[in-house]
Amino acid sequence: MKAENRHHFGVPILEVQLPEVRARSEEIRQYLEKMRDEDTDGIQRSNQRGWHSGDSLHQSKEPVMQWLTEQIFQVGSRLALHAERKPPETEIFLSSLWANINDFGAWNAPHAHLPCEWSGCLYIDVDENPTEENAGICPGDIMFFDPIPVGAPYRPAPTVSYTPKIGTMYVFPGYLLHMVAPHYNERSRISMAFNFRFGENLTQIAR
Ligand SMILES: [Fe+2]
């Protein structure tokens, strides 16, 4: 597994490609669309016009969700522990997993995932070659915000945006503010998002 550490704003933003996702993309889409048909309201978080599933898909009995959960746990926990320089035996839990289906024009407002220590997203079906670009931002991009968003001359530009491929996974600290730009493609954009917790914090910090 080859992971890139973007280390933007001095914050670790880890990117890795899970090539197996592409072959199962359609199967996952069909399962999630069926779930949306049965629960059209979904839940409201950062999603604007988009559908957000319940956040316990890591407990699903559906084989394809169990497969995804395993991939995300194995890769995501390893990246988070590596970035924190914690030993591999550190207790870490995948505490939530949900799906986002963004139809034409849907987007996600800026938000962070505190108190979860680490978070991430995995792309199931996205427009890999968006034709439109404005000031370096493409439709459907994920955008991260500098925790000290002062810009020049003290800091880099306050936001950075990435255009994911199918199977791209980003893992980043839960405090890092981010959003999803609207996209204008008739084919819906499908992503999974997740949170990790450190066992020691769950038992030692009162929350
Ligand atoms: Fe998020």
C-alpha cells in the first residue's frame, strides 16, 4: 500500500488508492440506492440537497458493506496510527460509517468531525474527469480549510481542493474543517465517510 501524505497546512492529509473498489462500485451503488429508496429522508448533517445514510453501516450484515468496513478499518486505522506515531497495537475503533449520495447540484457544507480523532472518506463513484474548473476548484471536489485561515503572507491559501478518483481514500484529523463542492453531473456522486476513535481517549477523557 502506497500512501501519500499531503501534509497541507502542516496537517496530515493522507491519500491512498484502493483499486478493488472500482470492480465493486456498481454493486455498492445499487445497494446504497436501494437503501435510499427505503429511507428517502436519510439524516441531516452537512448534506445540502444530498442524501446521508444512517451512520452505522459498519454494523451492517450486508456482505458488500462488511467488505467495505474491513477495507476501511484495515487501511484507515493503519494510516491514522502511522500519522500519530502510535504503535500498531494501539486500540482504535471504527466508530461510524455512512454513505453520501449527492445528486446534481448537491454539496456538503463546511464541517469537522470532532470529537472523533481521525476521519476519512472513500469514493465509490465520482466524475473522475470534471471538465469545468474555476480557480483550481472542480465540481465535486473535497476542500480542506487551514485551521489558521489567514492566507498570504503568513500561510498558504486558506483552502486546498482535491479531485478524487473511484477508490481514492483520504484520512485526516477529525478537527480539520472540510466541505464538498457542488457537482453538476446527472450521475450521482457516491462516497462513504467514517470516523475513528482511540480507545484510550474513550476511557480517559470525560465527554
Ligand atoms: Fe465530513
